[in-house]
Amino acid sequence: MNVSNQTITLSHPVITEEVSEAILGPRRKQVGLFGGTFNPIHNGHLIMAEAVGTQLGLKQVCFMPDNQPPHVDHKAAIPAKHRLAMLEAAIHDNPLFGLELCELQRGGVSYSYDTLVALKKLHPDTDYYFIIGADMVNYLPKWYRIDDLVKLVTFVGVKRRGYAPQSPYPILWVDAPLIEISSTEIRQRVAAGQSIRYLVPEPVRAYIEKEGLYLDAN
């Protein structure tokens, strides 16, 4: 009996994310952290976060409001409930954005080192990218336990005109549209009765007006 040789072609199996994780283990998540007082959040913050998240392909960019910033030049901030409400209003329609509230929940002075230690314990499968403007890079040597902090997180510096993209610490530099808006300017404009339309998201502008915030500039 003659048996003819037959070639059997197998189609490539579809490797789902679940199958991949079962074989290789869970994939690490890349999450951006954008810390600040956000007093208030404005369109410049949102543009910066969007640029970093999309350029680096991050799973999410989490806005992380501080409870009490450790700055020497302390800036009086309105109650956290207002800053948080404005953040929620500003980011609700962007699936890339999220919130990280650990510093508000912990209370006290918000040291980034303490925050990253806590987050790494809670989420050992996550790589964090700490987003800062180029103007803040020069202050890194003054940050609490900076030499230990750089071992826990990747710093992402957003380039800005007038600031050289250089640092004694490892920085991942990205470009973003330059929008000259500051929270200080917004507070001053509100106190002076000037318009802040198009400087902040419309829901944030409406919230500031409804709650009577920033009528006294600080």
C-alpha cells in the first residue's frame, strides 16, 4: 500500500494577553505620576500629561495631588476637597488619565520618596515614571532622599524653553507644546475679576465660579 507524503500546515495560534501572561508571567505596567498642588489644575498640566503619556506609551498617567508640599516657599492651598473636585472634573473624559490619592490619604508633608516606597509595595508589578517640568529639574538635588528616590522611579523631564535638558540625575526627556500658564496667574486673574476661559477646562472654570474660589489672590 502506497502512502503519499502529505505536508500539513498549521496556522499560528492566537496568543492572547492571558496566554502570554501564563507563559511569561504578568507584564509590568508603565504608569506616569504627575504630582503637584494643582491649585488649580489648568490646561498646561493636561497638555503636558497627554504628551508624556502618548510619547512613552504609558498605560496611564495619574495626577497625584499633594497634601502639604515640602517646598521652602510654601504656597497656601485651598482645601484638598476643592483641588480634588477640580481634578476629577478636568480629567473625566480622557481614558489615559487617572488619580493617585495616596498623599492626600497619608496626610502630613508629601515627600515623594515616602510615596514611591508605599506605591512600590502596593503595586510591585508597576514601573513608575515621575513627570516634572524642566524648571523643576534644577531642584532635584534638594529633594528628600533623592539618591534613593531615583532608584525607585524614572524621572521624566518635559522640555521647556530657557532650561537646558541636563541634570546630574538620570532624566528621560520628552517634548510637549509650550503653554505658558501658571496656577498663580489663574488665581490672580480670578481675584482681579478677569476671565480664565480657555486657560482651564470649562468644568474647572465653572467650579471655581460656583464655589467662589480664589477671590483673594495668594
